[in-house]
Amino acid sequence: MVLHVAVVDDHDPTRRSVPELLRDDPRLRILPPVGTVAGLARLRHDVRLLDPDHVGPVDEIRALLADAVPTVVQTAGADPRAQVAVWVNGANDVVAKNLGRWPLADTLCEAVNRPCRVGPTLARAILSVLDQYGIPAADPLRDLLVLLRHGRRLTAALQITGLTYDRYEHELRGLRAALSRAGHGELPQDMGMTEQERHALRLCAEGWTDAEIRDRLGITAEALQLLFERALVGRMRLPNAGPHVRLLVGLLVSGLHRRPDLLRERIDELRADG
């Protein structure tokens, strides 16, 4: 069976290169790429390749990851917490943007045929989060993740660790649930934003005035207001883009606040009240 692959990425070079990279694989048919989550509505597909940055609001990305269609997340980012968060929310695997033709094609096929496959990038991120936050994992599963991190194929890693596939799948689902309970399913609030939007909000958190931010970004007052409206009202579904809201979100995306959990709670309250 030929798998129909949807590519969701706001980056024009990626939307051009992925179909070219995979066009000769007889197992795959690459559909016309789209730049937003909304653009997927018109595509019937079996599996998707998603870069979640800039393609839609966080709530839309979360719903997309949780639906029944297998999703491989492709990212240039190196933050293991964000990589683990998309997996906890339902992504089948996470791969780097420079992954080669055959590994990428194999990953897309296995997302459909073996949904609990974990590749080297995701295994590395999971182990990093486990070590950083002191989250326990059963020894055989941890040993297997170490092997996967170093590029071993799942079949070989199962043989080495003595795990059956069913046991591996059970342990992996348990680990995903444990990470969710520990709060590691929180997608970054700025995941859907452009770098210019993030930059402007960080400047707000650092105390820069609107006039100073306009000068730094080289844009007009009207363009700056539209930028904040797009980021906060359009992407984050907040009720307005006023100074108080800009400061809250700016503190969150910049990491300047010592209690991001409280900031998230306040932002959720604003969203609910709106």
C-alpha cells in the first residue's frame, strides 16, 4: 500500500525539498505541502510530517498531535523538553531536519506500521529529560533507549535487552504517561509564533517601551500592534494584546520568571475568561 504523506511546514525551502527528497520512494506519495494546520483540512493522508513551529496556535497543534493520524515531528530545535512534549502529546517520533532520505522514509512508514518506534533524536531527548528531572524508568527500557540513541535498530535493541515488543510497548506507554503526570506534556506557549513575535515579547518582558521595540525591529506602530494581535489573540487565543498580557507572555517565552507554572495558570485563566 502506498502511504499518502502530508507535509506541514511554514518554511518554503523545506516544503520544496521534502517532496524532492522522497519522490523516488515507491512506498510514499507526497501530497502538496501546506504551511498551516488549517491547510491540512483539504488533504486526505495516512501520515504527516510536521514542523510545529509557526504553523498554528498551540491548541490546534495539540489537537493535531492527539488525533488518529500518525505524526512524525521534524524540527531543527535542540530543546529536549520541547521534543519530549510533542511526543507526550501524541507524536509518533521526532526527527532532525537534516535526516537523510531513506531514514526519513523509513520513519514515516514505521509511524504507520509500528507506532511505538522511537528514533535516535527522540530517544536522546527522553533520556535527557529523565536525567535532568530525576524521573525513573525501568532498567531494560532505559538500556534500550540508550541503544536507540546511538542508532541501533529497534529489533536489535530488543534482542540485546531481552524485551519483547509487547513489553517494550507497554513500558514505553507507561513512561509517556509518567512524563505527562510530571508536567512534561506542556507544549511551549510560543510554539506557534514567528521569531519576530517571540523577540518582541521578550523585549516587553525586559522592560523595553513600544517605541524602543519598534526601533529595534524596524517596524511601524501599526505593524507592531498587528504583530502582538497576531501572536496573542490569533495564535494563543487570548482575549486581547494589551500591555499586561504582553508582559505575562513575554515573561513566559523569555524564561525570566522563576515560576512559569504560575504564569501558565494565569494565561489559562485569561483565555477562559475571554
